[in-house]
Amino acid sequence: MRFTPLIVTGAAALLLSACAAKEEVAMAPPPPPGAVPGSVAADRDGDGIIDGYYTADGIYHPNQPAYTPPPPPPPTRIGEKG
């Protein structure tokens, strides 16, 4: 049995694999604000807006609404035109 053709084929395969372009894998984007890292987005009411997130252990974490400050007090009626 001749081993020369097998050796030549193996060497050619090794040389060609060294020339193969390596694909760069993009990093995962950061989670959006209010998300729990390593979780899956949830739309519980089906309106197309993310309501919260499910973690790997199955716990639902709702999005917290953004804090809005209370409205300013009404203007006083004291003054020149009051």
C-alpha cells in the first residue's frame, strides 16, 4: 500500500485550511434600559411593546415606568395683574 498519496492529500488539506478566512463574531448588543442581563423580552398583552423580561429561571420582571416629577404648583394670584 502506498502512503504517499495519502500524505500528499493530508498535507494539501492542512495547507488549504490554514488559508481559510476566519469569520469574526460580532459581540452581542447591550441589553436595552430596564432589561435584566441574560433574559428574554416579554410582551404579555400582545400590543407589540415590551412589557418586561423573563430570566432563565422563569421569573417575570416587569419594566418599571420612568419616574415623572410632580407638576409645578399653580401660579399665585398676587402681583401687579393678580
